[in-house]
Amino acid sequence: MKQLRLAFAIALITLVTLSPGVLHAADVAPLTQIGSTPLPEVTGGDFDHFAVDLRHNRLYVAAEVYASIEVFDLKTGKHLLSARGVVKSPRKIVFLEDQNQLLVADAGNASCEFLDATSLHLIKSVALDPGPDAGVYAPQSRISYIGNGGRAAKSDFSYVSMLSVDKQEVVGRIRVEAATLKTLVIDQKTEKLYVTMRDKNQVGVVDLEKKAVEQTWSSPELNVDSAMAYDPIHKRVFVGDRNPGKLVVLDAVNGHVIETLDIGNVSDDMTYDDTLVLAKESEELLLYRDMRTDAVQQMLRRLSVLKHAT
């Protein structure tokens, strides 16, 4: 069986920045590998999702087939811990900093597991419908939304279960008319949840206040849509397609396609970082202000020359 290796890298494969109505590639270096960590004991399958504890410099990795949670030092890449036996098929994982716990969607056990983030021992298992996979955590409401049911339950519809991290129990669920929910992202200001409905080649928009799907977006550009990210500044939804690999940028209000870019064929997870966008926009604003100030100063100098001449 193949052995897995975790590669640590700097920069990004493709860095995209947004200004209002404009999508362009940033002038950055390509992805550069700075090291790797051999994992001879972790055999078969691949890594599904990651979670990060910045305070303690820990990276948590879900090994889906090997049925483990692997822990690494963020700075050095050193392999710190391999926990087997607490999960059967880990998918989405979330680090709860204030509780020092991991929330793990376990597709093999039809449950969501609360684990101690230091020792990785099981704290509590919460039963769900078969096949929990996609998920997103809303810190303000302290609710974790987890997709489950659907194809794994031999059903043509799924549920987004609402799991309270304080009560450690399901407090509600939302029906979605699709058998495969691959990724969930959330806009906490508008209380909208976006979900890729992969078997339908669609994106669903859930009103979290009403606990119901309010829109379903379809487009020829959406195909085997998997990974997804959200830009809260410019109201954009990024969707990763497969076969062929495409990055589809949608208007978060109406679902209209804004741009489509070529990417690798298999996208499984995606993260949007608005700090670079804000930095770029701040740079542009400062440049514009300096240009305007310089223009005013030139005008005043010319008026002064004309005044003395007359």
C-alpha cells in the first residue's frame, strides 16, 4: 500500500485578488515546497480536511482511509501524534479554541465526535444520519452545520444538521434536495449558508433564520462542484469544479457567473483570505490619495506662478 507524505509549502499555487467587479491574478511567486514529513505508518487513501491551532502551533489532519487524526507541529512539520480508534472515517474537522476540542464528522460511524485536542481522546459522540461529510462552524451562534444523509442513507435528499458545540447535541436540521452535499460556507452577517449540491451540479442557498433552502443556482459552468469558499467583502462565492477543473466565481446575491478560471482537476477544499485583498485595496487607496495630493500641489504651484507673473 502506498505511503503518505505531508508536504509543507509557502505561497500559493494561484493567488487571486478581487477589486469591485474585477478579478485578476496577483503578482506572487509560485508554490514552493520547503519540506516534507514522511509518514511510513499511514498507508492508503489520502488526507481529507485540515484544522489549525495557531496558539499551540498544531496542524490536525484527517486521514480518511487510514481512519486516524494526524497531528503535526506547524513550524517544523514534525509528526507529533497519530490517533487511531477514535474515528472510523474522519472528514470535516473543526478546532474549537475556547474548548480545546476537535469536532470531527465521522462518515464511518454516522456521527460527529468531540475529541480532546491535546490527547485526542473521545469526549462525546453525537449520532447523525449516515455519511456526515461537509461542514462549517459559525462562531457567533456556536453552531456547527454538518451535511449528512443523502446517498449514504440511500436517499435522494440530505440534511444539514445543526449541532450546538455547547450542548453537544443536534438542535435542528434543514432538508436539502440533493444526495451529495460536498461543501458548506456561511455568511454570518446575512445568515446565509451556501452548499454545493454535487449530484445536481448546483449550489443551494439556505436561509438560516427560516431554516429552509431559498435559492438553487444552476449554470453550465457548474460541474461536479466540490470545494467552495466565500468572499464576504465583495459578496462572491468561489466554486471548484471537476472534470474539467475550473474555479467558478459567482455573485453571492443572485448566483450569476462572474468569472471562470482553469485550475487543477481535483479540488477538495478551498480557503479565502481577505487580508491580502484588504491590503491590496489599502495600497490602491493610498496611491490614489498620494496622486490626488500631488495633483493639487502642482495646481497650487502653477497658480502661484501665474499670480506673480500678473
